Amino acid sequence: MTNDKQRPQGSEVDLEEMVASTDSGARKPLGAPGKLLVGIAAAWSLFQLWIASPLPFLFRFGVFNATEARSIHLAFALFLAFMAYPALKRSPRERIPLQDWLFAGVAAFCGAYMFLFYAELSERPGSPLTQDVVVGVVGILLLLEATRRALGPPLMIVAAVFIVYSLFGPHMPGILAHRGVSLNGLINHQWLTTQGVFGIALGVSTSFVFLFVLFGALLDKAGAGNYFIKVAFSLLGHYKGGPAKAAVVASGMTGLISGSSIANTVTTGTFTIPMMKRVGFPANKAGAVEVSSSVNGQIMPPVMGAAAFLMVEYVGISYVEVIKHAFLPALISYIALIYIVHLEALKANMTGLPSSNPARPFLNKVIGFLTGLLALMALSFGVYYGLGWLKPALGDATPWVVAVALAVVYVALLKVGANYPELELDDPSSKVVKLPRTKPTVMVGLHFILPVIVLVWCLMVERLSPGLSAFWATVFMIAIMITQRPLTAIFRGRSRLAEDIKEGFLDLWDGLVSGARNMIGIGIATATAGIIVGAVSQTGVGLVLADVVEVLSMGNLMLILLLTAVLSLILGMGLPTTANYIVVSSLMAPVIVLLGQQNGLIVPLIAVHLFVFYFGIMADVTPPVGLASFAAAAVSGGDPIRTGFQAFYYSLRTAALPFLFIFNTDLLLIEVGLWQGILIFIVATIAMLIFAAGTQGFMIARNRWYESLLLLLVAFTLFRPGFWMDRIHDPYQSVPPAQFEQALGMVESGSNLRIEILDEDDFGDQFTRFMLVPVPSGETGEERMEALGLTLRSEADGSTFVDNVAFGSQAEQIGFEAMFFDQQILMVMAPVDRWPKELMWIPAFLVFGLIVAMQRRRRDATAAPAAS
């Protein structure tokens, strides 16, 4: 085992500065400027709570439309960026220089310009005055400077390149040339409309992201972060490599409420990394485990590092749908990381930390687990159907009754928790490490789960908007922060009511300030990414990029995906995850969907967006820039580059998942029923564990090279059984286009016809693409054609064209049109009855069983001489 030493105090200071410089700003001014800084940060949080609440509409005061709210949001972000982030490394940290005061004031005015002059601007759309242009130019320059300070030069440089591209279009080489944009046109598009800086990305930051970040900050200040870590260690710390498994679970739970991989790494890593080293993990591997689990926290719903809310706007589906599609890949990725850690412990023959729990027979543990699970299911069933019965009975009084019931449950949980000792933050570097007992640890903080339940209930059951759901969860969280100390003190028999209430309000103030300071970078990033999105829409560079990508990839979808992955990784080395996702999805998502259709693969838009997002996150662990690896190395004492490479190696499963769900959308639970979804989850989890064993070179014993290859082949088959079944039996039969109506009448309602059409792009160039046509209900093909809203025309030579598409019909929604160009149907493919693709799982499991048998025999043969 390694011999841990006390980390020097300077290391802790460096860690705090690293998190501050990337998340909340490194400057901490003293005196009145410091109070002003935290006061404005708290005011920003209160403003966001106000506009998210129903109060403005109740009091008919402080009602802002979306554009005005975005303008005020950006004004706060710009002001705080110049106040909190120093211009240079040598700039003072304890005071704010005069020029930064000036920059902050001017930038805030430029940001708030849309709000201050909203009525005047609405009267002259597209006709900016000289004053408007000056404000826009100054605003963009100061926004770029704020971006450099808060996020580093890369995003600033990328945005500046797109501005130059917009202005100097006629001077660009070859196909990149365009007619150019005047300065007035640029400023009007980027600063005075919602097409650029004040576009969708900043709107999502204003409406949704801030409240979720604030909710996470309050939850952490209340003590939930420490609670999650303690629960994870009490449950898993005594297993082989237990501290590493606990680190994965703790980081996953922290990732639910944190949008920052670096803050997640430092928050949990300062406790978990020394624990991992204690049971035998080398410094680089201990840091890599923490980095992998912390970075993966951003793919875990409901927050997903702000990307979930952006996907709602960009993909055009509900928040609940985004969470449903993202949940399964995130969950199996975490389960696989726990298994990887287990394999590392087996390879090195590690042990766990000594458990404080009394010894219990295995059967008792199983019975206890099942009893708890059944009780939880019964409680969920009772709450769901109980409220479903109460809502019609109580009518408008339902929210008040539910609020009272929630308050009673909260007080009861505090009473239960008061019977157990308070949680303390142990020193992980101390020589004697004793794991906390599971039951007291779990019971003392159960009330922290209630705000998360409120959030999930509002989102999933009440189907409230993400912003309103986060508002109610945050209000409940505020109530907990103010009351948990005095109520617990009363239950414990202490009488320091005034002090406890004061400490609760101080925690609340710290949470409001921390939430706002954590949002500075996200607010600036979404605004600057809006410049890039605006340039794409104004110059048409997206269509040019599609041509470039098609040439580079030679029309091959796999090469397109690889190019997109590489682009995401490269941009992600310098851009924050949120900005990287906005930029790459704006440029590449439509290209992948279009070229996929031309290659015969219909790729759902949500799959493409998740693909881009996953590789943007992978950039956080990719050497040589991954800041999370540097943070983990500062804790572990290891080498940052080696830690980064090891973390990337552990994260291969996360890199493989996007390719898998592009080609097998079942993993995203698209058009999947309940029982099929459960089966897919089980098989996909097994497949990911087998993939982990193949890439780690160890399962029961060390893999032979051919065993690793076979394990990867088995994992691929379990993930994508349709690949092999399509080669055995074609899933479609070809039907002449003239018989489209007959084919529509022959197949089952609810299935899909797959058709190839000849279409025309915006430049008049013809191209072919595939689309899926859902089969509507109807007795005959004619009735189904009418339900689709589609009319076809057959020529004498047998060719078939789209003659008419009913306005607002299903046919129009899936891409048929006949207004400017009569699309020609080239091929119709109807589904046929065939064996289910899941039959391919059988030979895969047989091969897997053979490998297990060989490795067991090899392990037993090795163990026999050692035993004798």
C-alpha cells in the first residue's frame, strides 16, 4: 500500500485557485468592492428566481419578455466577468483596477441595451442608427474580452474568426467566399436581434440553466455533497478497490447537481483520491478514476452540464424526452466504470477499507436489500396514484395540501436523522481511516433527497417547464437551508435557535453568490457561441461546410462521424463543454442527418446531438489540455499528462457509446416499449461490461489477445445485433414506386415504409436521400394515403412523382413537398417478416460462455500450485 503524506497547504490553495479561475473567477477583492461583487452576484440569483416564478404575473410587476430577460442576464454576466476575472496572471486579486470598473460598467450597459431601448428598437427593425452600431461594436469587443478572461483565448479566437469571415466574405478563397456582410448588417444581426448573441443559447442559459446551477450550489452549501460522498463510502468502501467504486458513485451523485467537471473533481477528489491510494491505487490511476467519473457527471441527467436544455430548443422535443433518451447511455457508462475499477482491483489484488458495519449473513443482506427496494416501490406507487386520486378530489387546493404533506415528511426525516450523529468531513490523509456505518450515514441526510424528488416530480409527472420545476425545487431547497439547523438543534435538545437561523441564512447567501459566480462562465460562453451560430445563419457557411465534409469523407457516414468526433475533441480542448456543443452541433448536426439520409441511414436528430455532446465532454479528459486531469493530479501528486492518458483509456467506453447509439437507436429508447426497454438495459449493460473487460485486458484472468478481440466482437453483437441479422436476411423487400399505395395498404399500421427520393437543394442541385414513412391507420391503401396527406402522379414511363402534399399533413412533416420541385420516388421498400434481430444474442452469449470457461480453467490452474 502507498504511504500517504499530508498535502501541503499550498497545494490546497492552488486547487482552490484552479477551480475559481475556471468556474467562479479568481479575484476576491477586499472591503466595499468585495461586498459589491457578492451583492451583485446575489442580486443576479434573486432576479433569476423572480423571472422564473409566477410572482411577476400575480403582482403585475417586473414582467419581462424573453428578449429583455436575456439582455439583463447578459448585463449581469458581463459586469461580473470584469469584476471577478483578472485581465492577466499578474493582475491584482485583492482589488479591482479602475479600467476594470470602466469595462464592467460599459459592458453591462451594452448588454442591457436591448432591455433599455426595447421599444425604440422594435420600431426600427433592420435599420440600426449610428448609436446602435457603436453600442453593438463596443459590446461585441467587450464580450470577446470577457470571454478571454473567463474561458481563455480559444473561444474568443473562434468567435473572432467567424466575425472576420462574415465581414470579408468576398475576399475568402474558393467555395468559402460569400457576398459579405456590412458592419451595420453584422451588428443588426448579432446584437440587435435574437439571431446572434441574444439567440437560443443565451435564452436557454437565462430560462433554465441558471436555476439548475443555483439549485446545485444551494444543495452543496446545505451539505448534500458531503452526504453523497459519505453514503457512497459507507456502501462500497469495504469492497475490493472500494474507495474507487465509492468515488465513481459519489461523483455520479454530485454530477446530478453540478455542471462543472473540474469542480466535481476537486469536490469529491480531495476525499476520494487519497483513499484510493491507501488501498493500493497508483497516483495516476487514482486521479484518472476520479477524472473519468467526474467528467461523466456531465452526461448524467437531469442537468448534463446545461446541454439538456439546449437540446430541447435545438432538437425541438420536450425536456422529458431528452432525459429519457440520455439516461440509459449515462447509466450503463457509470456501471461500466465501476466494473473497470473492480478489474483494476482484481489485477492488483487490492482490498477494501475496514468496514464499521456489524457482520451480517449474505442472506440477511439480500433480504434487507429486497425489503428496502419493495418498500421504495410501494411508496412510489402510493405517492403517484395517491396524488393522482387527490388532484381531482381537491382541485385547486392540491398544491397546498401537497406542500403541507411535504413539510410534514421533511420534519419527520429531520427527526429521524437527529437520532444519529452528525456527519463530519474526515481528513482522508489521516493514518487511521474508518468507514462510516451505512444506516446512520444514510438516515442522517435523507431530507436532502426531497428537493431532488420535487424537481423530478415537477418535470416528469406534472410536466412543468424545466425553469418552473427548478424554481419550485430551489424554493424548497431555500426552506431547507433556513430551517434544517434550528429544527435539528431542537430535536437534539440544543437551544441556539438564533445562531442556527443566522447560520442558515449565511449558507443561503453563500449559495446565492456561489450559484451566480458559477454561472458567469456559462452566461458568457452561451452569448459568445451565439456569435458563431449567428454567423452560420447569416453567411450560409453551414451549407458550404456540408460540401466540404462530404468531399473529405467521400460520402461515407462513418468517416463523417469520425471527422465530427475529432472536431469536437479539438474544439473541446479550448472551449467549455456548453460552447463546444453549441458550435459543433450548429455546424455538423444537420450535415450528419442529411448525409446519413443520402447513405440510407435515417439518424434521429437527438442521436446526433448526443453524439456531439459526448465527444465535447471527452475533450475534458483528453491530454494535453484536460483541466480536470490537472486538478486530479494536483490532489494525487501524480503526473497530469499520464493521469489524462489513463483517464482517456478508462473513458473509451464513453467514446464507443455515441457510435453505437447512432447505428442502434434502441439504446436511446427511441420507439421502445417498457419491457423491451428493460431488456435492452440489461443486455446493453452486460455488453458494456464485456467491452470494458476487452479493453482492460482482464476479466476472470488476464486476457489472451484473441480473447480480447472475441470479447469486443461479443460486445458489438450485443449492442448491434441487427448488423449481423441484416446480412442473413434483408429487412425490406423492394416494391416498384408505382405500387406505393398498394405497399402502404399491405403492411401493418404503425410500421414504416423506407423510400428513396430524388430531391433538390436550395441551389437547385439534385440529390437522393432516404426517409421513413410511418404507416397511418386505415382499412385500405387509399385511406392511408389520404391520412398521410399525400398524392402521387405516375408517368407513362413508370416513374412516380409527388404531385401534392396537404398543408400541415403528416407527409409535409416528414419532408415531402411539391411546391417548387416535384420529388421523384426512386425506390419503395416495405418491411418483411423475419427472425427478430435479438436471436443474434444467442451465439454471442455462447462465445462469451466459452471465454469464461477458458479463463476459469486458467485461473484455477494458476491457483492450484500456489495453494499447495
